[in-house]
Amino acid sequence: MDLYTSVAYASSKQLTLRYSSSFGTSSRLFDRAIQPHIFAIYGLVRIADEVVDTYRGNDTRTILDQLENDTYSAIESGYSTNPIIHSFALTAQKFGISQDLIAPFFSSMRTDIPPSSYTSDKYHSYIHGSAEVVGLMCLRVFCSGDQSYYDQLQPGAIALGAAYQKVNFLRDLAADYTELGRVYFPGVAFETFDDTAKQAIIDDIQADFKSANIAISALPRSSRIAVRVSYRYYTQLLRQLEHTPASIIKQTRVRISKPHKLWLLAQTLVTEGVHS
């Protein structure tokens, strides 16, 4: 079983890193003791994303339902023949990641089948399930069973997850609409999206980042540097989006160059090294 479990965690790591180079940079800064568990969480999230984003069969909902049910069964038994689910289940058992965090995630994924327009309530519900609870799953790992510590940092983790998701929505506005028929922002139509609408979204995201910043400073060192790197990356991405006209955002995906990513990484390592 130890060999299978090791392969399962390695599979989650490989899956995560192949899909996100940006996350890969920061994820390697997690302490070795918690790194496999973060990959396990993101591995399961990536599978669910694939089901609703790239699979084109008529049984998408059935497959997603089965993935959720298999996840609960694996958490109960401590075993799955799917290595990604297996690693997540063991992590969930170890750190108390329960159905109150998992169920909202799958609920949000179902919202994308088929894509629909979003009211304010539906938008916030989607963000909670697709991003905020993922941040809380990671926080369970960061706090390593300390419930009072988790409760203290919970608002910041929620704000950070929301900010990341909203940045992704804004950056991927063109692809989400043209490829998947989605516009997540409530009251925003792709055809009429302009700089005024963009600035309102950015103001909202900046408020989330401000709320999250204090909590990041309070994280244990085993996770703080990695989270700070991703925070710097996303706040820089938001600045670039702010200075990019809405008309361009509707045509292309704004990116941060690799040299700039490396500079952000170096800057964070120096800063955290001084103040840790």
C-alpha cells in the first residue's frame, strides 16, 4: 500500500504541475511535509475542472456525480483505485477536510453544466464553491489540525481564494466566452464589457486582496512563503489587467513573462527571509 500511495501522490503532483506552471513555481516552496497534500487537493480540483471544461459527452453530470461519490467513499475507506482520488482521500482524512468543504466545490462545478448567466447571489455562491473552499482545504493542511489557528485565518483564506478566482475570470474573459459560452461577472455582458465595468471588478478584487494580506503574514513558515509568492504573482497580474484596455482583454489572455515571475519569486524570498 505504501508504494501505491507514493505513486498516487506523485501522480497528483505531476497532474498539477503539467496544468499550471505558475502554481508550480510557488508550490515547490511549501515545506516538504505538506507539499504532497497541496498537490493532492489541486489534483482532484483539476480532474473536476476537466470534466466540465473539456469533456464533450452527454453524460458530463453523471461523470461528475460519480467523481464526487467516489471521493466520499475513498475518504471513508482510505482507498481508491483512482490514484488522484486516493491521494486526496488520505489528505482529507489526515487534516479533517470534510464534506462541508467538498460538496460546495462539486456544486459549483455542476453550475458549468451547461453554462449560464450569473446573478449576484449565484456568482458569490459559485466563487465560494470553486475557490474559497479550495483555499480552506489548503488552510486545513497549513494549520495541521489546530482549529483555533484555522478559525483565525479562515476569513483571509476565503478572501484570497475569491481574489484569485476573480482575477482568473477577468484574465480568461475572452476564452471563457468564446470557447465555453460563459461570463461569470453578474450584470456584465461580453459585448458591452468596457473599462468602467472592468474597473468595478478590479476594485472588488483589490478589496479581497487587502483582506487576505494580513492573514498571509500570520501563516506558518511552512506555507507562508509559497502563498506569498502566489499572492505577489496575482496582484501583479491584476495590475497588468488594470492597465490593459477592456477591448484587449476581450481579445487575448494577459500574462506575466517568465523573467518577471522569477523577479517576483526572488523579491519574495528576500523579503520573507528578512522578516520571518
